[in-house]
Amino acid sequence: MKEKVPEIIKNLEKRNITGYFANTKEQGLAIALSFVREGMIVSWGGSMTLEETGLKTEIRRLEQEGKIRLIDAHSINDPRLNHEARRRSLLANLYYMSTNAITLGGELMNIDGFGNRVAALAFGPEKVVILCGTNKITENLEDAYKRIKEVACPKNAARLGRSTPCIETGRCCECLVSNSTLCGTVTTTRFCNEKGRIHVILIDDSLGF
């Protein structure tokens, strides 16, 4: 899919989304960190890609050095405080996430259990930076949805220890399991009305689900 990246970046630009290409995880991380400014409030959505690129480690280091403020709901076990942190993250200066799929046409498709991640992508944080491996490139929205249902959801459900049938079947069963289903909200981002708000870093690697 590496050969398709220039086409995708061109199509992202048509959608008012800025695209970048990184040959390695290290290059992708460097681009992602270039958006950080001292004093910023930074947050993120759940993502294996952010872990695998080292982004979370670097952001936590900057927080420990007192250079930024970090809202990390995933480190809070208390349900009430966790929910409040997710709400506060929508007002961050900088929000990091990945995407479940990106089409050759530059559309982003995401699925979310509680909705905080897709909410941040749609509106709230001043800037959203998306790190995405080339393994998540799909031909079109139909293939993107299929990828999410057959790859992203089952693997993430298993990773998070959810009690959903897709863990056994290997594909989404359209379940309605309270506090477990990851398929609460499906969004397609086809255009960004605020140019310069959403940035997508495509990394030539297989990252996340």
C-alpha cells in the first residue's frame, strides 16, 4: 500500500485534512511530536498505534518534565472520574489518536464504544493528530467497514477483555452487550471544515488494529 500513499495524501488535502508520510515509526513519532508546544493540554484516544510508536511514552515524559498537561482517562479506574476525564479531553489543545481505516479517497472511518474518541475527531480539541499504519488503508468505505468488523473490533475486544461474541467468532456479531460492545458509534470523516485542524501521519508499517 506504500505506493498508494501519495494518492491518499492528495485526496486528504481535497478534504481539508493535512497528510504526511513517514518511512518508519521513528519518523512518524517525530512528526507527531512536532505539534507539541509548551503549556499545551494534551490528550488521546485508546490506540495500540500510539503505544507501538512510542508516542505515549514521549508525551508522558513531557508531562513529567512539566512542559505539558496530560489528560489520560485510560489511567483512571474510578468510573466517574474516568468519564469526567474523557469529557475534559474534548477541550484539549492537542488530541492524538489512530483511525480504524483510511480509504484511498482520503475518508476516515472509525468505530467507538463510548464515543469519546470519535467525538474528539469530529469537534472539540484544537488539533487532532492521527497516526496510522499502512495496514489500515482500504480501497473504499465498504472495505473500511469490513476491515473494522473483521479485524479491529474482534482484536480490540480481546485486548480489552470484553465479553463480546466476536472474540470467539473472529468477526462482529452486531452484539448489544452493555459496557462491552465496541460498536457503539460508527463515523465517517469525509471533510474537515476547519482547515489545519486534522493531521494524518501515514507510517509505512503494520501498526495497531
